[in-house]
Amino acid sequence: MWRRLAGLVVVAAVTGVGGWGFHRVFPGTELLLAVVPAATVPAVVAALTWRRPLWLALVLNLVLWFAGTVPLYKGIAPGLLGDLADSWRALLTTLLPAQPEPRLLILVHTLVWAAAVIGAETLTRTRTRVAAAVPALVVYGVALLYGVDGEGSNLPLAAAIVVLMAALALIRDDRPPLWLLAGLPAAAGLAAVALVAGPLLPIAAEPYNPRDDAELPPPVRVDSVSPLDRVSAWLQIPDRDLFTVKAAKPLNWRLAVLDRYDGVRWTSGARFQPTGGRVPAGDWTGKAQTVRQTITFGGLPGTWLPGAERPVEVDGVRGLAVDPGSGSLLAATRPDKGFTYEVTSRVAEPSKADLLAATPVGDPALTAFPAGPQEELFRKLAQQATKGADVPIKQAYRLQNYLRTNATYDVTAPPGHSLKGLEFFLETTHRGTSEQFASTFALMARTLGLPSRVVVGFRPGQASGGVYHVKSGHVMAWAEIKFDKLGWRPFYPTPGRGGAKDDHDVVSSAIKESEELEGEFTQGTVNKPKSGQKPTAGDKPSAGPPLWMIVPAVGAGILVVYAGTAMALPWWRRRARRRVAGAERRVLGAWSQTCDDLGLKGERALTAEDVVARHPADISAHLRPLADISNFVRYAPDAVAHEAADAAWRHSDAVRQAVRARTPLKTRLRKRLLLR
């Protein structure tokens, strides 16, 4: 009884450890609510029903599993089964760490519960040794796949699983408790070696990430009104409070990124993914400054969340979604006034050499121009503006300067950014807001093969005691061009309100930097790309094998290891007994081996005469002399000769052959694979 109860405790522990492998997916304590009941309750059920029919235990576990979802959902969830069916896919399209939402945690809760049920019932209803821990290994393998790009490490959990499986094998081996004290330190030593050597394996350098092959959700319309359409309206009521930002330095606060243009309006092609706060890094990996902001909502409409440059981490937003391509932030619901969250951004600081050597990426979607007669006009003006510029970034700077000096900023200009409206802006009025300047720059850049998009955001705002008060009049749109390895670089084609000088410090410094770089281009101090060289896209990293291949492969690997262990362990035990030192110990080993072959391992109360009496003549013919030798050794061990030990093993081998001849192959394989 104590072995059964101890085994159930170990099964619950190893299943819980396997479930805790999801800590890289859900780093908070909410994971405990899904793992602990799921790992322990099935063990209790197995301890109470092991003499009852299996169906009763399964029905009871099903009822208790449903009851366990009540604290998870904080009530009865009508869509429980739907959440369970969609949870695996939803986790693959979630940026880690994931929000500990019940609709996602239900997957962990169910996997751990199922593994605990299979393990506990296997332990109480069979004589297997470590088969009860195999379901926990499967859960651990699933956790590794889902958490491959999460923070932290699962190596300590792997070491714990090794130790617990060793403890389970020793408990189920019917050996004295002292064997546990001797075997566990050895298993712990092996686990420590694996813990140190694991990170050195080649597979640990670039593990397969199933999210690379997951189908992302399609682009969705975020708000009924695009932020770019709000620019002119906001400028008409410039004193409306939108939000405040507490930060160490003034920056532009980007709101929305728009990269698709259909000839009438700019829209976003963002594929937003839920996240617990982490934002994937952009293309730039060089020098950068980390800026932390605390943003408080005032009257800003919509669900877009402002932040500086490229965010890397967001705290305080429940239901946060992120577009990995642009770093845009989105709330699940419209934030109320007074809502506060924190953003950590990485502001790129490339050197002049990096900027001068930049080449645009090749992306047809970012250079697409809608069909229409305006394309020729935009191309003609762009070529005139960039005449003599032999490298892409110089073209972008000259195009920026052309718009800043040939048109006027006017908040009373008519709104809109359709092709007809922009054509009217270029040929007739030459007046507009940043809506027209940014849109025109992006489209003219596309005619030159420069991948572009439009960004809507805000100037730093009015500073007061380290807090920047952003009003509707601070709204601004600018354009960005994507360069290989450099990522997206901003360009500000909108002139200042005075016409010649911008009234925005961040923009002014960017314009000054572009003018300095223009001078360095003229001097030819930096190696430049060849004229006419077409931009090429960076090599796309090769994708790993798909999820439908990796999961069966992991399962097959576990089965192969288990089958190999099951096949090799009886041979190794028989060999060890045959080669043990001392003739008397070899005789006793032969008798123990024969009892194992006869299926009498757990029946220690039987005497040698009882064993002989209960078997047929073809087995008793060899079992009788072996029993006589064994009885002699038990009472006169000092007089045992090596010849007697050899004879004992010959009889043991003969009994084994007779048993094999009488036992069907299917039965022998079942006993061997279940480690009976």
C-alpha cells in the first residue's frame, strides 16, 4: 500500500512539473491555478477507486475536471468547449508572454489533467515501473514547443523529471526503501550533468519555433475612422487634451502605422497578435537608447495606444495586441480617461556610416502604386526632385527637402489624401497639412522603388515638470522608408508653420542631420552603392519543419526510448545476476531470475516447493533441481561450489526456454513493453 501511495505522489509531482513547463508561456502565478488541481486530483481519485471499475474513475475525473474550470473562469463558462478547441491555435498566434486568460489556460489545465489521469490509472492498475510518467513527458514536450521563445529555462524542470522518474522506478521495483536513498543521489547527479550539458547541444542554439509556421490572423479594420483622417479635424480644435507622457526626453509619440494605399485612403495591414507585454524586436540591432514612458489617457479616441519609436515592452494593458511588423500597439477595448500604462521603447541611434550605406529592402507590397493617371505625375516630380542623387537615402533626403520648400503648411487646407486630392495639392494649391505632405512623400518614394509607409502620431507636447501634455494640435503625420538591416527610418516632408524652419525640436534635429549627411555625400567620404543597383531583400531565414511533423516526431522519439529501455532492461538485469560475485549469490540470482520468468516476482511468501508444485512437468523437470540447489544455498552457503552455480543457471535457462515456448509472442511483448 505504501508503494502505491508513494507512486501516486510521484506521478502527481512529475505531472505537475511537466505542466509547470508552461511557465515560459504564462510567467505569472495564474498558471498554478491550472496546474496544481489538474496534477493532484486524478491521483486522489485513483487512490480511492483502484479496486473499482475503470469507467467509474474516468467519469469521476471528467466531472471533477469540469468543476476545476469554475475557479479558472471564476464561474461556469458556456463557451468552455469552444475555448478548448481553439486554445492551441490561439497560443501559437500569441506573442509571449501570453496573457493568463482562461481561454488560453484551459489548454494547460486539460493537458495536465489528462496526463495525470493516464499516469495515475496506469500506476494503480498495472505493474509497470515508469510507464506512468510517460504522459507527463508528453506534456513537458508540448510545453517546450509552446514556450520556445519565452523567457526563462526549462532545463531545471528536465532535471527534476529525471529524478522523479528514477524515484518512481525504484518505488515500483519492490526493493527495500534503502534503495531509494542510494538511487536518488545517483539520478540527481545524472540530472545535474544533463543540466550543464543541455545548453551546449547544437539543438539548443536554434530550437524549432512552431509560431514560425502558424497562420497569423488576417489584417482587420481597427477603428471606423483612420487616425490619418482625424488629422485635419484635430488641427481645427488644437487645445483638446488627448494624453500625457512622463518621459526623460521629448520624442515623437507614434500612434498608428499605415502601409496600404488603395488610391483613396491609407489603411493598416497590421496582423495584431495578443501578448502579455513583450513586443518583438525590429530589424535594427545596433546602438540604441532605451526610453521609458508612463502614458495616461485623456480624450484620445479609438483603441490605438501611443508610444515612442519601437516599443519592446508594455505593462499595464489587459488584452494588449501587437503588430510584430510595425510595433503598433492596440488595446482590446477603448481605454477610459485616466487609464495609465508604461512603455519601454528602443530608440535607434545608427551612425552616419550606417545611414550612408543603407539600401532599401525589396518588398513589392511596400512599393505598390494604385493604377491611375496620377502615377506618371508622381514619378515625374519625384525624378525631378531627386535628379543627381545616385544612392537611395540621398533620394529620400532630396525628396523630403523638395516638399518642404515647394509647398506650404496650412491647417485650413482641405482634408483628404486620395490620388485626385493629392494631385490637386501638387499642381494647384501647394498647401496642406502633414496628412497631404506625408502621403505625397510616401507615394513619390514608391515611384522610385523606395518601400514606404505613413505614420500618424504626435509631437512631444507641452513640457511641464518632466510630463509632456499632448493636445490635438500636436498631431502630425510623417513617412518612413525601410532599409535593409537598418529598419524603418523616418522622414519629415512637412515644413514648419513659419515656412522655412520647423517649430518642432525632434523634427528640426532630424532635418539638420539629413542636411549634414547630404554634405558628406557630396564630399564622397563614404563608400556608396553603385548607381542603378537594385535593392535586394535580405535572405529569409529557412523555416523549420512544420508543427504537424515535429509533434509526432517528439512522440515517436519518446516511444522509441521507452521501447528500447523496456527491451534492454530485462537483459541487463539477467546479465547482472549471472555475473554477480560469489557462487551462492549467483545461485540465488538464478532462482530470482526464474521467479521473474514465471511471473512470480511479487509473491515472496511462496516456498520453493510451492513454486515447483504449481507448474507443469516440462517446466518442473528443470525447476526441481534448481529449487534443490537454491534450498541448499540458503542453509549451507559456505559449501557452494562454482559448478553448482553454473548448474543453477543452466536449469534457469531451460525454464526460461520452456516458459517462452508456452507463452504466445503477443503476451511476451505486452509484458516486456509494460516492464512487468
